[in-house]
Amino acid sequence: MENLLITLINQLWGDEEYYMVLDDVQCIRDEALVRTFQFFIEAMPSNFHFFMLSREDPPIYLGPMAVSGRLMFIDGKQMQLTPEEGISFLKDTMKLEGSEEELYQLNDYAEGWIGGLQLAAAAKAAGKYSGQLLRSGGGIASQYLTREIIHALNEPEQDFLIKTGYLSYFDGEICQKLFHGLTKQDFNQMMERFMEKNLFIICLDEQNGIYRYHNILSEYLKQQFLCLPDEEKSECYKITAEAFENKGDYEEALQEHCEAGNYNEVLRITKLMEGRIEAWSYLDRVPLDLLFKDADLAAQCFLYNLGNINTERCRVIYEKFKELYRDSDLFRFVDFAQIYFTTKDGILPQCPALTNEQMEQIPFGPVMKAVLLIENAGALVDRMKYEEAEACILKGIKIAAGLNSFIVFFAYNQLSQVYEEMGRLNDCFPCYAKSKEIMKTVSGLMGIDTNYYFGLAGVYIRRMELDKAKDVLKQTGQILTERHIHAGITDMTLAYHLAEMKFLCGENDTAVSYVEGILSEYPNYSVLSLGRLIYELACIDRLSEVLSERFLNELEVSKKYRQQPFMKLLRARILFQRGKAEEALKETEDILAASRLHHNMLRLTEADILKIVMLSHMPGGGSQREISNLLVEAIHYSYKDRILMPFYLDRITLLPFLKELYQKSSGKQLMNPEEVSFLSDIIMICGGQTVKENSTEMLSTREQEVLNQLSLGITNREIAENLCISQATVKTHVLSIFGKLGVSSRMMAVEKARKDGLL
């Protein structure tokens, strides 16, 4: 054999480069064959390049080649692709189609293993959740792993892999409980053998001997585990759940109990976790009747679904709360959120603030008590008890901190809304900054971003920072579309903000069409939920008699909204326009007095401006001095937080007074320099905007497609099916079309589009 090899080597010698690839070298076991390769490799010429691919250290001794510098060793870690390389490989090499999010998800699942990416492409798994990889394309990945890994192991090793494959991680202690007679030494030796064979096992903590399987192998092993007899699986779940609980890893224990259907154990362990968000997804798997054995846990489950905007599940839990606790303070915990999952009227229920004694009687743990405190703040705000509301929320934050980040996130958003109501807009931004940081750490709740973005947009709108508001609302719309969030209140809130933006850009006809579209698309909603839009219609004298009458009637029977300062202001404006000047003026004076007393700078500014509007339109109204004093007061209480929106809404009436005040302020001590500078900004915003009327904006490609469908006279559901989009997205496009065409109905939209040559 050596003589033949020498002849072959001599023939290979020369200038031409030769390459040879030998795969699965670990399978070579014959000693004679090993010696033959050994001889050839040591004597082969420098123009011959030999590639050996092996899952284990090759059986051939390569020491002399390493010493001579002729050996290059590349291990698995060096072969791992970076995220950028992985995405490039999927797109450019494998020509795999899919969204960026789907491809990144698939790349993360493969963990840089190029073979895993190839299997994914072969299985056409892009566009599916990564957990479906092994079940895609006829089990290509499964066949590969069975042949390459499982068949290469002995029976005890196969049994070990299958019975630990469903675990997120494992160590010697867990495995000793799972496998009778297994010693710590046995475990360590088995891990060494697996690592030597490169069996997709990842060491998480070398010092403590903690391991996990590669995602793709783990998914394969889970499928194999599910083929075991039910009794054997149940015993494994029970043993590992106890082991994880003893380690203090409650989340892993919950996972095993859920898989085994041991829901009483799920409730017990969740109770030990004291409201931590990590338990909520497991809690949601508990049957409803069993869940309601503990109202605290049922409340946690409700919040989990609310955070995911899972409206149907929220509705089911809400109805169960209603059935069991309708006449108790417990029910108000879920009642505050009904606008998110009912098609009722879109307004919040009347809930008086709870006393400390009432809260103590509710059988909730600390985290849910924190939520009660945060909810309580809303009732206090309605009664202008702002300091108490702020104290409630800060107390809730203190309780929930370190236990549940979602509740802290929710609390900071609510605190921002308290500050916004008071006109403390500068204080809103630190709260939203904290919310944003927390938002990055909260996983498993897909809908919480919208609460943050809607709130932040509202603050920008108050300050007339419209470019920033526009960017935030654009992000919100993308989130709703990409995450397929379909809830009436979120769609309507987005449409609400977009309509308001049109008012503040001076596009009044378009704004009116938006409002009419909202009323048409959401007929069940109370007009009280459109308060600011109705106020803006009144400011431009476009509020119809029918809508104003409807508003007044609904306000009259709503205890909650009737006591709110803003609703009183809107009522006063409507009454004034109806000729009831004396009653309107008295209502406004009451709001001014209350706002001064409770330091509400926003409502004080709005009331000052409304009173100026009234006095300037009343025969023999207020003196120039009185109007000037009201304007100075409005500027004094709004300049620090740049509350600009109220001035802009009444700009036509205010602009002459503003300019006169600016001229008077020169060289006089009417206002401080910062106030004068703010007055200059007000004048610029009120007088420097070009009012756009009756302008038809360009429709987007998707809006044109929806318009084409509208012309067929079909429903939103049919349009959604034809265009492969959600009904909520159709509604959003329809409202945008109404606004851009300056119409308020489908028929009018089609007629206007035909007239303008769009159809």
C-alpha cells in the first residue's frame, strides 16, 4: 500500500493545485485505514490541499503538521455566522424571501449555524415562526438530525437526549433526579462525550456545569419526547418541575407543570411569584373556572391579555368577573378597561375613588394592589385632586418596582397623563423616557407600545410640535399593522389623533371629513369620546347643531364626564354659540376659579382664552384691560411648558390681542423676558400657518387600491379579503381617503374620485 501511495504522491507533485474534501472523518475506525491516511498526509506535496470535516477530533494524528505550520484548524465557533452574515446568506445565497423580521427570527433560531440556515431554506420555513422549522417541508431537518446525530449514539445516550431535550437548560443535579442511578461523574463524562462529538450542546456555565441544546436540536428532541408514553412524560415533567422549583427557578417549574397539565401547581407557584410578569403567560393557560379560585391571579391574567390586546380573552375574563363580583369593588379592577374589548360606547365607566379601607378589603397581592392605586388616580383626576392622584401612582410604582416592570411602565404612562391634564408638559417627558426604557425590557406583551406612543403624541400635540407628533403616530400605525393588532379603541384613537393633526395644520375641511368619517365608521361610540375633536370643530365654527345637541344630551347623563374641567369648557363654548352667554360665562368663571385653586395650568389657559373669545364677541363685552389681563395670565401659566395648542385653536380671535400685547410689552414690565419670547412664538404659530382648504392630497398606492374596491360597493370585510389586509387596516385607509378627498361617506368618496379622475 505504501508503494502505491508513494507513486500517487509523486504523480501529484507539480505546479497544479489539487484539493480533496473528506467529510465525516469521525466515522473512520479501521486502524489500517487510519495508518494509510496518516502516511499519505505526512508525505503529500505542498500543492495538494486536504480538507477533513469531522464532528469529533479526527482519529489521525496531526501533531507533525501542526508543528510545521501546515495545519489550519477551524472549530465550530469560528464557523458561526454573524447576524449580518446570516441574513446575507439567506437573502443572497439561498434566495429566501420573507420580511426582515421573519428572516432575523429564523437567523436567530439557527444561532449562526450555516447548516441550520440551509435546512431552513430547504424546508421553506421563512415566514413561519422558528418553532415550526422542524415541522416544515416534510421533516427535512428532522431526517437530517436523526441520521447525523441520533443513529450515531448508543441507547442510553439517545434516552438521555430525548428525556432532557424539552428542558430550557439542565445540569447534573436535575439529571440525577431524572435518571435513576446516574452519578455526577456519569453526567460529566456524558457531557464530555457529547461535546467531543459536537452534538449541538452549548455550555452556559462551565463552572456549575449548566448546559442547553441548540435551538434546532432542542425542537427535534421535543418532538421525540412527545412520542413517549403519557405516563413516562408526566413523570419526567413532575420530576423536573420539582427540581427547578427547588432551585428557585419558578418560571421553568411553571413550564413543566403547564406541559403536564398540573394547573393547581401552576396556581400555587404563581402565587409564590407575587405578581411577577414572568408567570403571566403560564397563568393564561389555566382553565377559567380553576383560575377564578383566586381573584388576584385572575386579575393578573386579565392584565396579561390586556397588555397583548387579546380582546376576546379579555372579554371572557371580564364577563367572569362581572358574574362573580359585579356588586363589589373587585369588579372595578376590570371595568376600567372595558373600552379596549367591547363595542359599547368607548367611554370609561363612572368609578369613585376607593378609600384605603376599601382597598385593604380587596383580596389582592402587592402588585395588583399597585394597579388599584394607579387606577384610583383616574377617579381622583376627574375631581381635580391632582396631588392625591400623583401620590397614588408614585406609591404604586414603589410597590411594583422590582416585581413587575409592566405595572411600572403602565404607572409612568398614567403619571404622564396626570401631568398632561394639569399642563405640566415638561414633567411628562421624563415619565415617557422611563416608560421607553422599561418597554425595552418587557417581553411577551405585544400591545404596550401603543399606550406609550399615543400618550407621547398627545403631549407633542399640546405643544404644537407637529413634526414629532407625526413621526410618533407613523410609528404607531406601523406597529398596529405589523403586529396585526385589531381593537376598535386603538384604531379609533389613531384616527382621532390624525384628525386632530389636520385641525392643527390648518387643514380644516380635511379635518372635518376625518371627524365625519370617524362618526360613520364607529357609530356605537359615544361622542363624549371625541371631546377634543368636537371642541376643535366648535373653534372653527363647524360644529353642527345635531352633533352639539347629541354631545350635550350625552354629557347630561354621564356623571364621570360631567365633572371633568375640559368637558365643562366644551359645554360652555357650545352654550355660548347657542346664545346662552350668561350661563356659558359663569361656567367658564367656575373653571377658572377651580383651575387656579388646583394649579391646573392647561385648563386655566384654555378657560382664559375661552373667556377672551366670549368677551370679544359679546355686545359691550369685557374691557381691553380685562382681556389683556386674561391673556397675560394665560401666557404666564403656559410659557414654561409651552402649551401652545389652545392659542392656535382660537388664533383668529386672539391674533389682534396678541400683537397688541406684544407691542405693549416692549420696554414695560408686563411680562418677564421668557414670557415675551413665548408670546412671540404664539404670534408666529397663530399667524404664520398657511390655511389649506379644499385641497386634495395624493392618495397612496394602497389607498388607491382601497378606493377601487370601494367603487365596487362592497363591505370592509370583502375589501380586506380581496387585498389580504385586516378590516382594521381597511377602516384606517377609508378614513384617510375621506380626509384627503374632503368627503364623509363612501358614496361621496367614489363620486369625488370619479370627478377628480381617480377612478
